[in-house]
Amino acid sequence: MKQSSLFDANCMLGRRSIHTPLGQPLTVTELLAEMDRLGIGEALVFHAMALDGHPAEGNERLLREIAGQARLHPCWVLLPTCGEMPPPAQLVATMKRRGVRAARMCPVRHRYRFTQENVGDLLAQLEKARIPVFADFDVVRWSEEKTDWRSLVELCGRYPKLPFVVVGEGFGAPRRIFPFWRRHDNLYLETSYYQPHQGLSDVTRRFGPERLLFGTGLPYKAPGPPLMQLRYDFLDDGERTAIGGNNLRRVLGLARSPIRPFPPSRVADLPGHPILDAHVHLGTWFSSYVNAGDAERLVRSMDRLRIQAMALIAFDSIAADMRGGNDRVFAAMQKYPGRFLGYATVDPNEPKAMARELERCFDKLGFHAIKFHCETHGVPADHDHYRPALEFANEHGLAVLIHGRITEKMLVEFPRAQFLSAHVGGWDGREPHYAVELAKRHPNIHMELCASTVYNGVLEKLVEEVGPDRIVHGSDAPLMDPGYQLGRVLAARISARDKKKILFDNAAKLFRWNQRA
Ligand SMILES: [Zn+2]
């Protein structure tokens, strides 16, 4: 394999206007140290002040602060032509002269439309100068519809020699972007938030490895997840090197790297102990694209990532087919003994059938835990219709994974049930989280981690707040890639002992799982 370093396409310098208590790398020195830790050789950076202050001011600060740093490449944030910045031809000439090889536009944050009328004159000059434009629509959650795909595709057609890089799109993107990729080859996707199951290899098989640019979203987003997905997705060395940096070098017109190849980091190494993934789905899902959601291909990922077992919830049973979905989970358990644990999903819209279904799942099928999906079933967790399941869990000391709000009353009334609050890993670490607060007062509530957005430093804060014994790793595969989600734990700045508890011990105890690999 030709040696070449990872090159981060989506990195910010400095801090944003919101309060940032989590100790992210903010200065050039801190950022370089973090890149060393992660094995990232180079980064394309823009300045936080260009996002939250004013672009002209932020762009100047950027050049001042990164002067003389061969590993950091400047990216200027631009505005539509309104007299706030020089006219397009002059602006682009200045960028060229000062070595700025990329532009970023933030139409949502900076309140303008990303259309021909608004930014066409600027795009024409960027195309002439071969300066790619990174389009940031401020997507925070995967289900948000902020990205202006319609305009993007129109502009891609109008400026065919201008690379457009969409940053920060999540696992909801394929239904939007795949049809466009069949028509336009100047549309790229930055990968910091892109995490469908085996998602990088999926895009590579369909469209080639040229469309994806590795990015981290540092310093606000945790860099471990995109790093892990790049390393463990099913790519060959050439594809991995292309996505990891060479595509970006090509787009920026950087013939060769100004630095020597950078050694890969140990941060993304898999641990020696087994891993249990406490939150995985089986099948397909209405509201987003799902890749490789069958048991066979989940096992393929497990083998790759040394995951001993996954706890399964059928998508069908969080829709309207409780029994059918639970049967499909059982079939996967039968087909791959020791690799899948069963969640008996209950449907509160069929309260009378619930107790019987639980007896069937636990007495006959050997399931391990119970799942509530309060959102898809439209019933809150403390509703009477869920009562038979809570009584059953309490009687048998079972774990109950709840996508929905757990109340203090439930914890007190059912003290032998072990409540798992789903998706706590998506916490931003700023406002108090209700489940974290409950955990400080009650021993029978646990934090389950899977969440598409992984803020930097949040797992560290969670360990501080509730301790390492009540945090449980889950991935929400195949909506999200199990490698991506593992990156949250593996690259966190917590002890190896705490990581083992989170990745295996705590869940094994809750599920009474004593099989060893
Ligand atoms: Zn889920």
C-alpha cells in the first residue's frame, strides 16, 4: 500500500459562541496534539469566528493562527456578494494569492439561499480558479431536511468543473444523494456524520471510492466514530487511502502532501476482550435507507469488529407486527447460536396480547430483555398499556430498553426491573439530561449510548456523572454502522477498564449473558 496520511476534510479552529465545557482542542497546538493522538496527518480548517462572528474577520484570524503549519490547510468561509466581502473575481484572486485552496459556504447559519441568483457569480469564479466549495447546511440530526438538494443538483449541472462537497450529512442522505450521483460526478460527501451500516463500502461499490472525503467535525464532534468506520468498513487499501485523504488532495489540487506519511494511531485498535452491542435492529425501516440489515451481514460486521453478540430488535415489531418481528429475531438466534440476544418488543396498542407474548418469548424462545419503542407506537412508557410488561420485568428482574421517557415513578414502582434509557449518547453535555439525573438517585436505571450525533467529550462527562458501571454500549445498527458507534467508546479519554465495562461487562450482567467467545 502506498503510504499516505489521513487528511481531515472537516475541521474547525477555535471555539463557537455556545458554551463549551468539554475540553475540546481549540488552539492550533491543542488541535495538532489531538491529530497526533488520532493519527491524522493533515486537516482542512476553517475558523470558528468565520462561522459565528464574521467570515472576513474569521478568515484573517485563520491565516494568522495557522501560519507556518504545513499540516493545516486554510479554508475560507464566504458570503454572497452584498458588499460585505470583495467582489467575486477579486476575492477569489486573493484566495489564490494567499494559498487558500477551499471555500466553505454556510447558507443556513448565515441566512441566505444557496441558489444561482444568490451565489452564482461567486461559484463561477471559484470554478474558474478550481477552488472547491464545501456546502454546510448546519445539519445537526440525521432526520433534518435542511440541505437544499434541489439547488445543489442544479448548481452541480451549471458548474460541472466545480467540486461541491456536502458536509455533515447523516444516514438519512442516501435516498437524496444516490439518485444525484448517477447524474453528477462533481458532488462529494464528507463523512464525519455519514454512518449507514457498511456505508462507505456501500457507496464505493455503487459509485466508486472517489465521492467520499474523510472528515471528523473536530473539535465539536467526537473524531473516533468516523475514524473507526473508515478503518473497519469493507474497503481495500486503495479505497481506504482514497477516502482517507487522496480524494481531498485531488479536489484541492495538492499534487503531493507537504508532510511525510503519518503513522496510523492505536486509538482505533480493537480491544482484546469481547464486545456486546446492546441495541441492534433487524430488517428494514420506513424513514431511512438501511443497508445490510439482515442477520448474515450483521454477523459479517460482528466478525470484523470482534463483537461477540448483538441484542436484536426487529424493525417489524416496532412497527405494527409485534409477534412476527419477535419471530424473526428468534430465527436469527437459531441460525447463529451465541451471536444474537433477543429483545421481546411489546406493542402497547395490543395491551391484552402483551403478557402472553412475553411468556412465549421468555419461556419458549429464550429471549433476554424487553424493548419499548414509545415513539413509533405513540404511547408513553408510563401509560397503563405498558403495565403488563413492567410487571413481568419486575417479577423476573429483566432489562427493559426504552426509547421514550422513563419516569421516577416507574423506577420506584418496579425496583427489580432494570431500565435502559436508549440514546443517551446523543447528549450534548451542556443542559442536564433527565436520565442522568435519575441515575444519581436510583440504582435501576442505566444509560444506553447509541446516537447518530456524537459530541466530543460527552462519554467522558457521562462516566464522571454516573460512573462506569451503568453505561452500556449500543450501536443502533444497521441504521448506524457498528464500527462508527464503537469509535465513541474506543477513542474516548477514559480508562481501558471503564471501556471494558461499557463494551461488555455491564450489558452481560443485565442480559445475564455468560457465553464467552
Ligand atoms: Zn433503535
